[in-house]
Amino acid sequence: MLDQVRATSNKLAFDWAVQQNEQVRWIRKARWVQDGKFTVLLEFGRYRYDLRFVSDTVGNEMAEKIAKGIEYIWNKDKENDPFC
């Protein structure tokens, strides 16, 4: 399903993920990847999934409000992965 699609993974599992499908265009430094109609969120951490989904479907303002309400510091920059 992800052949020729840009994707990322949790950095501790990145090398393993790459071995699972070399047809994926793996991006090591990304926190998440958007490729056409896909937003590929192959990372661990439920809040990141949920906030990205809310931002994409309802809007960034609501996602920000939720992050603030649960006192979560949300990294919104897909090019900035402090774990890389």
C-alpha cells in the first residue's frame, strides 16, 4: 500500500521499518510525512496521531486548543524531529 509513497517511522524502529518494505520512500528526519492524499503517521505516540488528525479534518485552531487543554507540547513541524 505504501510502495513509492513517502513515509517515516519511530526512530528507534526506523532501520527495521525500512527492511520491511524497501519500495517505500523512507524519510528519516521527518516526524510525519504528507504525500499526496496520504498523511503517513508511522510514529508512536497517540497524541501526535490524534492532534494531526484533528488538524487535518477540523482545523489547526481546534488541535491547538486540545493540545493546550491537555498540557501537551505539540511539535507541528514535520521537518523537525529532535530524535533523529
